[in-house]
Amino acid sequence: VRMHTAMEAHIALATIQLSRYEADGTRAPALEAAARSTQVALRMSRCFVYGRAPALRLRGAIAWHRNRRGAAVRAWRKSIESAHALNTRYEVALTLLRRGRCLDSGADCEQGAALLAEMKVRPDSIPQ
């Protein structure tokens, strides 16, 4: 298995587990599974840098659900910085939307939606 494929699988698994947790908020094992997959993806992103931004976005969301607000904000900031460094505007937009929803920041949500619109992606097509 190629590293980028394995890392994408860990990011997808973490995303699914996080969605399961967010669906009802009572599935602590799902949040822990998401955290483990995210950690593996972050380690892999040392070699495959394109996975760093989504993994950091996930780390921020997990920290948010663990009531670690400062850690969440730092992870989202690093995700945006990483995405900017690689010129991956889609990842910037997704992180802005996630951060905006969690922090109730209209400015982040608007900026993320505007980036998606520039890329001809409808914001309502992005899973919450």
C-alpha cells in the first residue's frame, strides 16, 4: 500500500468516526478512534505533506469536542498555514468552515464559502 493511500484511508476513517460522534455526541469510542486515525495520518504527513492540512483540521475538531478550545484553535491555524503553503485552497476553505461553525464565526464561514465559490464548489455540498 502506498503511503498517500494509507494516509487518505486514515483521514477518511477519522472523518467517518468524527461524524458518528457528532451525530449524537455520546459515542466516546468513535471520538477516540477518530483521534487514533488522525494521529497516524499526522505521522504519515511528515513524508506526504498534502495530508497535513486535513489531519490538522481533524485534530482541531477532536480537540474542540474534548473541550480543549485552545488546542483546537491552534490546530486549525496550523491547518490553514499548511494549506496556504501548499496552495491548496480547498483545504483552506474546509478548515475555515469547520472553525467558523465551531467558533460561531460568521467571518470564517463567509471566507470559506467564498473560497469554495471561487472554485465552483457549493458550500451546501460539504458535509457538516
